[in-house]
Amino acid sequence: EKKLYACRAILAARSEVFDSLLYNGMKETYENQISFSKINSAGMEIILEYIYTGSVKEETLTKDNIIEAFYAADYFQLSGLRDFIKKTIKSTNFAKNYSPELLSKISETMEPNLLTEDNILLNLLVDAVANIPLNNIEFGRLSITGLKYLLSFTHEKKDIPFATREYEVFWYSAILAAKQVSDDACRSLMEQLPTLKEIENSIEVENKFLIDHQKVTKELEPLVKYIDFGRIKTHILANFIEPLKIIPIEIVCCAYRNIALLNNLNLSDIRGRPQINNYVWDVLACGSKLIIKDNGKIVQASENIDRHQSARTKMTLENKGIFEWDVIIEKKSIRSWVGVCATENFNYEMAAGLQSTGWVLGSSGCVRHSGISIENYCPPFGDGTKVTVHLDMNKRTCSFTINGKKYREVSEWNLPSKLHPVISLYYPGRFRIQPHEMATVPLNSIEFGRLSITSPKNLLSVILEKETLFAIREYEVFRYSTILAAKQVSDDVKELCKRIGTLVKFIDFTRIKGQILIYIIEPLEIIQNEMILNIFRGIPIDDGKVLHASNNCNTYQSVKAKMILENKGIFEWDVIIEKIYTNAWIDVCASENFNYEKFERNQPTGWV
């Protein structure tokens, strides 16, 4: 205990608290010494400096006394000093240099009932530390208790700036927890838990037994509930966090579910080739003598038209995919033309086939581009003809079907990456556009009893991997399959699960919305828990044996097997190319500096 000396009159004049203590007629009025048990000498020295001089030198405040000085200023109601201390803590250099240590100190020394969200100093320190990336704070500066308050105060708060990505929050928390256990536990964890930068550089780790696994789990427990695992990418959860077994499986599952619920699923919920229904003519992209009718489905030439004019649809056909539509020639004109066009330099006041950005089939049976015709593509056609256009944007080719008979691809055409359906006509021409009529039957229109449980298994296995037209959404595939299986059994749940098991591996659950998976399918408890988890993890149900590129994959990408081939030996395996686009590349790679987002043969560690 340290004695400090001051003038009674000056203290009373500068602080109402001192005035009430020293001149209240109580014992302090007559005694020459007052004790403050909750204020230490370091804090009181700053109070006296401020009372006597009206200010405090910035260098007087240090990480060793600033917390005590703030609470002393608050106790004696010295608002000027309190504001100066708050300003000092907010300053960039002080926050960077000392805020982690101060947050640790206040969280470990203050009574828990005072560590609430209305604690001004605690909030200041949390804000300061939140603005520093955790991986810039050396271990030892921020205690596990200080980290807990940082995470609890910022958890699910959208109005607090936070400089650390959520995986790095977990990484820092896990390493800090392991450091409380032992150096061996820390080294073991760091070997198996890469940094985010290492993950982004496609590092691989070998799953080993984690030293002091249970002790690390216990140390990490107070922090886990304040980490938002739903903000961490699914592949990181599945490949790096979950295998450590230091996070309760319930929390991991909850994270997967939250990710699934937030996932908008760019993937269509209908397997096979997408069906497009919004083919309509564009009134802003047609010749001046053409008339658009029936909500954009019909285009007709007016009587005063003096030459062929063109019209295109609003829809742009681009990227990968196969597009098909029908044009019904309700009344033909002299030379009717049907096909595709690009918008660059296209003139709607003239025929598409005369232009460099038009590729069309004529009613005389020829195909034309840039005024150059290829004769005898098909027989001539007239009124009532249905022309189906087949546009394959994967191969950039086009072919036509006339009244149900399909003709060859026009390989002579070099099509661009963005196209529109187009027609060219003359009076009295009248054309109608519609989606291609598909010979498909929705499963839910097939009465139970007409399709055996073996038949849909074969049907689904074919469609799952192929661009086959399919007329039912994937949840309805699951529903139909489940009810069909249930009809084969009475009330034997095990037998039901067994029968469903023959079908579910052919159901693409990634096409089903997260809400449906979580609130409808999972509670039925007829799909194995591990299978549900694999759906959330993004792991194929066929245990990784089949790989296919998604619809929005626009460059070559690579994948390797989990197994490492090393040392002496002869290794052989088969790769079945079930579907190919342009080229496929198969062989071996080394994992060092390998980029899976790039073409394998263009890398020094790929041999194909």
C-alpha cells in the first residue's frame, strides 16, 4: 500500500466526489487519511496529476496503469480525464501495441458481473482488438479469457467491424487452446491445421492422431459456441476441421445445415438438360414492318413490306448447354428463314442469312450464312411446318429437325459464344415460336404400380450422368422413389431403409433446397446419417468414384485421387470416360504447387 499526499481544498474543488467525502460531516471530514480499496496507487497518481494540472501527459498512460486510471476517473466523475483515456485507447498506435494485453487484463482481473456489454472500457478494447487480424497478434498477447470476450461480444453482431475471417478465428482459437495444454499438443495441431493461406494454395495434410486430443477439446470448449462455423466453406469444414474431432459433431452438423439453408443452389433442381420456356420475340429487335402478337409468341409481316426483315428473341443463349426450340410456320412467305443470330452489327431490316452474324435454314431446303448457301440440306417445306432448332453451345454447332425428322449438324458454321433465335420473313409470313415439345413424362403423373422399383433405379442411373431431358424436379424424384419403396413393405422401417438405399445413390440431393433437406427429408430418418452429412459436406454419395464438371465450369479444372503412390511398386487403375467434351486428360501429378483450378498439362507437376 502506497501513501499519496494532496491538498484537501484542491481535491474538493476539482471533484464533487472528493467534496462530498471531505466535507460531509462524517469521519472523513476530520481524518487526515482516506483509503480507496478498489483503486490502486498507479491509478490514483494519474487522478492527482489531472486534479492538480487539469491534464495528463500522453506518455503517462501505459498498458500497466491505463485500466486503473480509467476506472478511477469514472469513480471520481472526472469526465475530462475519462474522455482523454478513451481517446488514447482509440488511437491507432496504442490500440495496435497494447489492446490485446489490456483486453486480457480486464477480462481476467475484473469481477465477472461487471464484464457486461454496457461496460464502456471493455467495449472500447473489444472494438480495438476486433480491428486487428488475429493472425497479426502474437500468441501470448491475448489470453484465452480475453479471446472469449472478444468473440462473445462480436458474435452475430453486424455493426462491429471485424478484421479476421471466421476460419482464422477458429485456427487462432484452436492453437491458443492447444498452447494451454502442452507444446507437443500445439505442434501436433499445427501440423494438421493449416493456415487459410496454405489451404488456398491447395496444401494437403495427413490425418494423424492429435496429441492430448481431449484436453485440447476441453480448453477450446468456452470459445467454440462463439465461432460461426456456418461462415466457413464446406470443403474446409469437411477436410480440415471435422477430422480433428475437437468440435462436437452437433456443432459441425448445425454449421452444415446453416450453410445448406443459406445456399441458393445455382444448380437447377431438375436433373438432365434444363428446359427453357421463355422464348418470345423482342419488339425492340425486329424489322419496322414486322408485327409482334400473342404476348411475343407470333411475328407477322405487314402487307406493305417490300423485302425480307428479321426478328430475334429477347433471350440470349450463351455459356455451355444445349438449347432447343420450335418455330411453327403458320403461313410461309417467299423464302422463310429460321435459325440464330448474334447482335453485333445485325440489321433487322434485311434477311439474316445475308449477314455475317446470321446462320439460318431456308424454306427451300438450303442453309445460309453471309449470303453463302449450302444447298440440299433438307427438302423444301411450307405452311404448317414445325422447324426445331438444336443449338449445342458446348460444341458451338447447330442442326435442324423438320416435322420430326432430324438433319445433320451444320459443321461449316463457326458460331460465336452468344446467340439469339432469329427468323426472317416476307408478306404474308406468320411464324410462332415455342419451347421444344419434349417426349418426357413427369414421374408424378405415372401411377404407382406402372413403374417397378427396379425400373426407376435404371432410369435414374442413366439420367444422373447424362444430358437427358427430364421432366421432374429432384425432390419429386426422391418423393416418388420413397413412396414406391414404402409400397413394397408394410411397417418394417429397416426394410424400407434397405429398399430406399437401392435408389438414393442415384438421387442428386445437391439439387434439392437446403430447407427441404433439413426440415422434410432428414427428420424422416430413412436416409443414413452419414449420407445426410455427406450431402452437406458436398461429398458425392457414390463415395467419390464419379466426377463430373458442373454446368458453370467454363475452363479445364483438375482433380486428384486421395491415395498417394510412392516408394517402389507397380500401380494400375482404370478411368472410364462416361462423357467427354473436346478433350479429357488422364495420368498423374505431384501435389507440390499443383493448382486444381488450372489445366493439368500446363503445370510442371502434371504428366498427362
